[in-house]
Amino acid sequence: MSESARGEGGRVWTYKDGKPWYFLEEMYPEYGNLVPRDVATRAIFHVCVDLGLGVDGKNQVYLDVSHIPTEELNVKLGAILEIYEKFVGDDPRKIPMRIFPAMHYSMGGLWVDIDQQTNIPGLFAAGEVEYQYHGANRLGANSLLSCIYGGMVAGPNAVKYIRGLRRSVDSLPDSLYDQHRRKEDENFERILKMDGSENPYEIHRELGQWMTDNVTVVRYNDRIQKTEEKIVELMERYQRIGVSDKSRIENQTAQFTRHLWNMLQMARAITRGAYLRNESRGTHFKPDFPERDDEHFLKTTKATWTPDGPKIEYEDVDVSLIPPRTRNYAVAKEATEQ
Amino acid sequence: MVQADSHSQFLLRRLHTLAGVVPVGLFLLEHLFTNSMATNGAAAFNSAAATIESIPFLHFIEFFFIFVPLIYHGVYGLYVAFTSGYNSGQFPWWRNVMFILQRLTGIITFVFIIFHLWTTRFSGKAPTFEMVHQLVSNPAYFWFMLIGTVAATFHFSNGIWSFCVHWGITVGQRAQRVMSYVTMILFIVLAGVGVDALIAFTHTAS
Amino acid sequence: MTEVATQQGRSTTEQVLENGQQKFVHLRIQRQDGPDAQAYMQEFAVPYTPGMNVISCLMEIRTNPVDKNGRPVTPVVWEMNCLEEVCGICTMVINGKPRQACTSLVDKLEQPIDIKPMRTFPVIRDLMVDRGRMFDALKRVKAWIPIDGTYNLGPGPRMPEKDRQWAYELSRCFTCGACVEACPNVNDRTSFIGPFALSQARLFNEHPTGMMNRADRLDALMGEGGIHECGNAQNCVEVCPKGIPLTTSIAAMNRQVTYHAMGAWLKK
């Protein structure tokens, strides 16, 4: 279910003492159901996990749009409500939907400079693949903003970059390309020959489970540390994968195995970054460090690949135009401005 | 690229649907009407036939307004039926079944018309009640005519439905649904008229 | 843009027991090792979990690639992406009907679940097909609005809300291929571009800016494999997962094409 259901007036509630409890409206009277998604997520988590008040005792709460006229729903949310109905069988126009926060998005991305160029010269990135927009939280419609703005900047800059080159593709020796091609070919051949006992999809499932349990909504350093150890263990097990499919036509297992290595690397960078950031900011929430720590962490985390695991650095955030203020959704915006 | 596209297939198809309804379809209606005169007795039919015989330039009209469109509609129709796929086993929905029936009745009608013309129009005999009576007295011929009549009237009625879609007359789902009721009622009426006339021909002229 | 999961289909490890026995989902899958290889059937039994769909069954198979009798097999090849019926790539023929594997819930399917690729398209391997012809068709009918240029063209004309609402329905087409698969007139003997392309031409002809290229699209629809190849079997509208009024679109385009053709002829 999309967040737009809340945006169009959906109300989140669960039962408390036998009566509907609109906990977002109660906890955040100024913003109610329109609080940012990280705040809503933590509230739902708190209600289900800490208070044990999930609907039917499960980790789920109601997202209710049934008070909105059906015609309006069909015009504004028709497509997503139809999908819910297909999957669940209840009509959300009449019966509140049962929901729980889920992973949808990774806020980080490739580092780019002001011209949208990555640290690989000539490689430009635009849209949600790069890191610039979301910071500690993803705001609605920023995805569109990033692809429109990033594309507008990256396109002309790519042309400018090409014009400024003294040497281009044709003037480089063929051996250079052959050499890299051979390296990739060899890598793929190696994957095809893997005949250990591990299943790549099983490793992937375990990775997903560990990351979801420990590096998402609520983060504790000891668990994060254990997760990184687990990732290292999975990387060892990766070497013992058996690729059951030896075909050279659309071999998805081999392809997945190739991607899985990158996923493990990526997961490790996320985990390490989360471990080192001892504060709470946006979606990054550590109960042991519940406050935002601008002095130490008003920074962007940068992870660089090294053979010994990710190297973490920080880059200052430009706050020259908008000074940071307390993020408090329990009171009106004016109250947080000094 | 787009400009280079030939529109000939499109035109041939549109002419095919048009030919089926305007000259051929109108002729079918006229033919059924004349035949139904037989229900009023041999004299009524013979007089109606004689009236048609007396139309000036009859051969010219027959050739250009009936035979040419009919042959075109029939031959091109066979090609259409050949290029169509048939998958009502997998998708047994009403319109898909009608789609297949339309092609099937088209082929039946094609064969029927050739034989029908052979035994009547091109038999060298005068088109009288007595001639038809002789033919339909043979039970095999009678049943052949019956099947042919039903197939032809179905093909015509359902063809009107397709025509209305092909020419963009019935656009919405409701319009198309209403039209399918209308055309099916038309089919029942026309098939009834045709069969009724056929039965009338089986009675002796007296 | 799923940000909140529905409760169903979340658990992957929870086992379901029936009379103390693990319950299984039975599948019969048509396999094909390559584009020119022979097709063959293979049967599978995967452990049942509540809320399962066909995708999760296929995922079970790749995690434990053995057939019904426990013999090792190569994992079934198929494509998936969004898992919420908006990308169209997991379309396959499930129990005889073309539909998306992601919204094919096991609880609502008769077993053994019969799964085949959409044979109207070239099969690459197993359930994976090449839907390239659909994208070629969209290019043929210019299913886009050309606004790129060297200067800002301004905001363009507005569209009445009433029209936007029905045009939105057409815009929900995700090129899944179900209509092409079900259409009897898309076959080896014709070059019919398929129902979806006619509907997309209508969508862009309706758009106030897209309207400026209306004649190009209508010319394309009158070209080879165009709108005249439609035989009104209307299977398309029955199988469309988004309930797009494809047959209305086709009739509406028939009308536009009729006027266009007559107008062009009379003006010459």
C-alpha cells in the first residue's frame, strides 16, 4: 500500500480497550496522520511491538480510508486500492486495510558532485540512484524531483565532459577493452563452475532477514555488530555456492550469484555506517542514542570499497541556506522555530 | 517510416465489411422478402419474381451490385477466416464464440451460395414456384437449404454488429451490448422468415 | 511505490500443517531450455505458506531446485520486478489464462497449477518471453508526446478533468501482453500489432498536446498490421488485468480512422 493513502486522508488506528485508537492523531495532534513516514513507522512499531496492541495480536494496524467517499477514492487512489483488494480480498473502500511498515527504498546512493558526476570520471548519475536528496528521510515526490533535476543537470554536463576530452574511446588501444572483457568473462566462467553446497537464494534470504531484523526501524549497536559478523560469514559461505544451472542461455542463477556478491558488499556498507552513527536522525533510530547529534553527525556518511571491508568517511552537509531546527511533530511548526 | 505504410490492407478490409452489409446484405433482405411471398401461394411468388424479372438493366445490376460485391466479400472473407486464430477452447467467452461462428457461418454460406446459384439462377430454368418446389421436395436439398438460410442470416445479422464496431458506430460497451441484442433478434426474425418461406415451397403449387 | 506491506504473504518460514503433515502446492510448469529447444512439462511440489502467490512458489523452487520426486533440476527461469502488478513482466499463462504471477494467489487457484509461457511471443527460456514486438508496436503508433526540443515550449494546453479521468484508465496499460496472448488475430498468419497499441494510440490522441500528432498515429493504425486486423473477438478486454476498456478504445479508434480516411480521400 502506498503512502499516498495517508496523504489523501487515510487514518491509522488500532483497538485499545475495545475502542478505536487513532494513535498518530493522539501522539502528534498538529500533524496527525500526516507525520513523515519514519515517525509513523516508529509509532506503528511502538504500538505493535512495545505495547502489543497490533490488530488480532499480529504486527499490523488499520489504515482506514473508508470514511472518504467512494467516488473520491476511485479518482484519487483507485489503482492502489484495487491492488490491495486483489491481494487481500477485502474492499478498502468499506473495510480498513491492515498494514505494517515495509522496506521500500534505500536513502543512500552513488556519490556525485555538483555536476552529477560520480567519482569515476565520465560516469554520471541522475535520479534516485545517487545520494543527494533524501538524507535521513525520504520525502514524498523527491523521487520525481531527483530524476527531473538530476537529468537536467547530468545531460548537458555529460556533453560538456565529452567535448572537453582530449582522448576518446577510439584512440585507446583495443587491448584495454579486451583485457576488461576477459576479466568479466573469467568471473562469469568462475561462477558457472561453482559447485559447493550453498544455495545463493538461501544466502540472499538470510541476508534479507538479518538486515530487516536489525538494520531497519530500530537499531541497537550490539545487534548491528552481530549483523556485520553475519554478513562476513555469508561472504565466506558465498564462496561455497553451488550454481545448479550450467546453461548459457538466460542463466538467472549465475546472474543472481554475481549480483549477490554486490548485495553483500552493499549490506556491509549500510551496516557499518549505521553502527558508527551514534545518534537518532530521521529513519535512523537508536534507542540508546535517542537524540539528534548535530555536532558530530550533521554529516553525510560516505562508504568506500576496500578489500578489507567498507571505509567510512563523513562529508559536511551544507546548511548555509536553511539552518537546522528541532524536528518535533507533536507541536506546530512555529513552536520549533527560534 | 509511418508515411511509407501502405493502406491497401486497411481499404480492402473496410470494403469487405461495407460490401457485406450494403449490396450483399440489402440483396439478402430483398431475396428473403421475395421468397416469403411463397407463403401467400405460388401465384404471389411467381408474380413477385416476374416483377424482378422486369427490372430494366437487370443483368447489369445483378452483375455489378450483387455478383461482384458477393464474390469479393466471399473470397476475401475466406482469406480473413484463414488468417484468424481460433482459441475458444482456452477463452470460451461469448464474443469469442461469436467471432468463430461468424467465420464458420461465412464458410458455410459461401459453399451454400455457390450450390444454390448453380441449382437455381444458373440452372437454365425459369425462376418459378414450381422449380423451387421440385428442388426442396428432395429432403437432403431441403435440409441443405435450411442450414444455408440459417447460416446466411446469422452471418448477416452478426455481421451488422461487427460492421458497427469496424466503422466506429457503436463505441461504448453498452452500445455494443445493446447492438448484440438487436442483431440477435434480427437473426431470429430473418431466419424465421427464411425457413418459413422454405417450408412454404414444400407445399404443392395448387 | 509500496511503502507499507499488507500482512498477507509476509511470512516465508511459517510452516502450514494439515493433519500434522506439511501441506504442499502442486505445480505443472512448461519448461524450455532455450529459444529453439523442445518444450517439456515438469511437476513440482512446494511447501505451502499462507498468502502465497505463483511468484513465491517459483522462488521456493529456485531455493530448492528439485522436482516433485525430489530429483534435482535447473531452477525455473522467469522474470519479475515490481511484485504489485504494475510492471507486467511476470505475465504468464496460469491455468489457461494469461495473467500476472504476482497477483495469482495460490489460495484462489485450482491445483495442480498449470503454468506456461505466453507462446504468442518468442520464448527465451522457460517462462521468460521476449515482448519486444509490443514495444515495436508502440513505436509504430507513436505512443508518446513529442515535446523535446532546444527551447522551452511552455506548459501546453490543459486537459479537462473529466477527460483526464477516463484517459487515466487507458494510461494504466503496462504492456504486459495478456491482450496480445488472448487475441485470436495475433498469430503467425497476420501482422496485427495487438489491442494495447490501439488503446495507447487513443490515449495519446486524446491528450491536448499529443493531439498535434494525431494524423501520424491514425496513418500508422491504417498501415500494416493495423486496426483493420482486429476481428472483434473481444478476448482482450476480458483478460486485461487493469480492466482497460480496450474494445471501446478499438471502436473509438475505428471511428477516428474512418473519419481520417474519408477526410483524407475527399480532400485530395
